[in-house]
Amino acid sequence: MKAPAESTLEGADTEWVKQVRAANSLAKLRVLTEAESDQEAYFAAKRRWREIHEGSLDGVLQPGPLPGVSVPVGNQHFVVHGITHADTDEERDLLHTVVEEYLEAGEGVYCEQGLWSMYFREYPDVCESDDYLWALRLCHDNDYETPTADQFPEPLTNGFETIREVREQLREVSFSLIDSGSEVYGDRFARAIGDIASDLLMSHEQFGTGESYRAFELSKAASKDPSKLQELQAYYWAAFLPQPLEREWLRRHDRELECMTHARNERIADYGVYHSSAETVHVIVGAAHLPGVCYYLTQHHMGERDVVGFEYVDE
């Protein structure tokens, strides 16, 4: 049985990361960072977290045709694989090849809801989680509504109804233009401009879900060349603080979005632990879900989480 994935951290970085993991609220993070506000603490911590983890991934990402992160839970060995879910032939071919190998070896294969219909219709032994339906029910039960949805009495120009839609459209167009310009000006220049655009165009919610130009660039590349998936996984591994902090940040700005993104990580992890019996279990998710799913699997490993009372959601 493999040990939980660990970064190759040293000295003060090790202690700081340990303290951030123990700071399960933005208020505690503010004390740790000595920041003047929760917002300042969040952004300062994300910068340092990213700088530390970008250079210390040797012991985290398991290499291979479909890379991933290993997490033991009891007597089982979970491997979480992050993909682009861009519905490309290149990614589909890779997934079919590796999944056939996993199933032939008697290993379990689970996937984020929506991926089965996209990639695995021919594989009835691949299990699909109920995370999307679970998140919808969570939103409904709590009567969550997107906070931007009803703030504006009149629709904005071009038919967009919310500030978020305008921002997302502008961000997508801008990132596409920057990416196309890389052929002329080079990747380094495009990345520098992309970083500036990210700071200008990303909302507080999108900082909480990692939707930067770099993520856009890496996802596009990996969707056509799956050998680059490890770079995409590494980006998200370094981009997110521990789940309690990211979820509190996002919940403050958009409770519904928090349900539909980070909250689903706990459900995907719980579903696999509850349902699986194979010694080795592969969990295939969008790359942005990888750190969060691993976080909750690690909670199971540490005995800090269980699946008592787990019930399927099928409608």
C-alpha cells in the first residue's frame, strides 16, 4: 500500500503549509498571515501556497499515461486522475486504453458525473458518481440562488443578464485571442499577458475555482495532447488552498457555485469510498476537482470522515 502523496517541502515551508492546513477558516488564516482582512489573507496565502507547491511536486503526481495522485483509504488504494473533459478524440482514445487495462486487472473505475456519457458509454463496469444531482439537491434544499442573478432590474447589453455572464464571455474571448497570438509573439509573452488578463477579468468566484489564463492554456494543450495532463494537474494542485478555505471563500461570494464546484469533491470521494470494494480504485474527474477529491479521501484515510448515512441521489 502506498503512503499518501506528499510534496517535497523543506524547513519553514513545511511548517507554514502545516499551519495553513490546520487553519480551517478564513478568520484563522487571517491570524496566520497577519493580514488586515480575510480577503487580503486569502490572496496572500494563495500566492505563497502556489509558489511553494509549484516546485515541490516530485512526490505527489504519479506518472504514467494517465497521471494521478495516490491516496490510501483503509485497505484500498485510490488513484485520482484529473482530465480536461473537453470531449476530444485524443483524450477519449487515452481513457479507453487505460480503462481497459484497469478493468482487466480487476481494478475499480469511477468517474465524475457527466464523464460516463461523454467517454465511457461502452464500459458498463465504469461507475458514474451522483455528484451533480447531489449538488443540485443541495442547492434546492438550501434554496440557494446565484447572488448576481437578481441584482440588475434590466438585462445588460447583448442579451447578457448578469455581470458574471459578461465577465465570463469577455474572459473567454480574451484568453482565446491571447492564445492565438502566442504563435506570433511566443508562449512567454502570451503567458505574461494572460496573467495580467487573469487579474483583470477573473471575478472573486473564479479565483476560487482557478479559472486563470494558465488553466485555459494548459487545458487546451492537454485536450489535444494527453501527455500534457500532468502539467494541468500540477497547476490545479498548486492553485488551491485546502478545501475548507476555498469553500468558505466561494460560499461567501456565491453559495450555489460553491455547491456546483468544490462541494462536489466531497461527494465524489464519498461515493467511491461507499461503493467500491476493489483493492485499487481509479477515480477520473475534471482536473480542477483533483486536489479537492484527494483532500476528502485523505480525510477518510485519517479517520476524520465517514460515509454513515450515505444515500444515492438518482433524480
